[in-house]
Amino acid sequence: MKLFLASYRFGAHVDEFLALTGTPGRVAVVANAADSWPPAARASAVTSELTGLRDLGFVPEELDLRKFVGRAAALAAALDSVETIWLRGGNTFVLRARLQQSGADDAITTRVRDGRLIYAGYSAGACVASTSLRGVEAADDPAEVASTTGLAVPWDGLGLIDIALIPHLGSVLDFENSSEVMISRYQREGTPFRTLNDDQVLVVDGDRTELL
């Protein structure tokens, strides 16, 4: 299993991303964490991700999960056509709901666990890899799920890692010091967690798990 989980984009470790993914190939970009944003802002978010990956030599294409609801075969074909999936930041709960709604949660985790797909993401895209999303409401508004997707708030993550991640520690993106709220909660409840500043990444490569 290969995971690249960052606070913001590639952090200070784009070299590690390149080493993990090997020769740049096709990448599916999931931007559904931004589905509650105004259309122009969401479109800009997609463009910025595609541009950043192209600059590294990859061939990125958006995988909009909204288009795959009830289309399991099409989703499977799309995932099997890429080597890496890249999940950008936004609202973690909205992203999780879209993954559930489309069936991409099981389709992605199965492929990541058996080595067919490399999982990479940052902020919401990293947080959703955890087992539980409890505590993330300090940073992201769960109420956006109902208005954006029509679903109930999902509180389980993808379960690819067994710790909670707290991104943007000490960053201007840490609005209202939400990371400190999450740290206090996890310490109080005994929940294993790792903090990430915007330079740091958590990498899983087979038996190796390393915070860089």
C-alpha cells in the first residue's frame, strides 16, 4: 500500500511524491471536497491541481464523483486507467459523502490495499484516509453535507490509516486555531493522531510509515 498524505499540496517533499509514484503517468484528480464552493471557485480549484501535476510531468484528469453515482462499472474503468489518485482539500465531510454516494470509497480502498492504485491527497484528501472523522468538525462544517449532497453526515473515514491527521498546524489556513481544538480533543479522548504543518507529509510505502 502506498499513501502520500500532506497538509498542503506536496508540502516540502515533492521529491518523495515522485519517488513514490515512479515515472509520471496518469492521475485521477478528485476535487469533490470543493463541491459546496461557488462554481467558479470550484473550477479554479480543479485547474490549479491539474496545472501543478502537469508541471511535474503527469497526465491528470478530473474524476468528478458526481458523474459516477450508480455507475459502478464506469467508475471501476476510470480507476483502473490511472496509477495514482489525487484528492485535494476542501470540506472533508463533503468529500467523504461524495465517496460514499458514488461507491468510490470501496472501489478506491480495495485498489489501494492491493497495490493497484497509489493514494495521494492533502488537507481534506488526507484527513478522509483516517478511520474516523470525529474531531474534524472543528475545521470543516458538517452541515454542508446535507445542502450539497442530500446525505446524512458521514463520520467514518476510509480506514487506510489508524490515526487522525491534523493538517495546517501553524498555518494561515488554520482558521480559528482549529488544529489546537482538535489536538485537545484527541488528547482528552486518547485518540492517536499526527499533526502536519504545511511542509510535512505522512508517507506509507509498504512496511514503511514515515512523517517527513
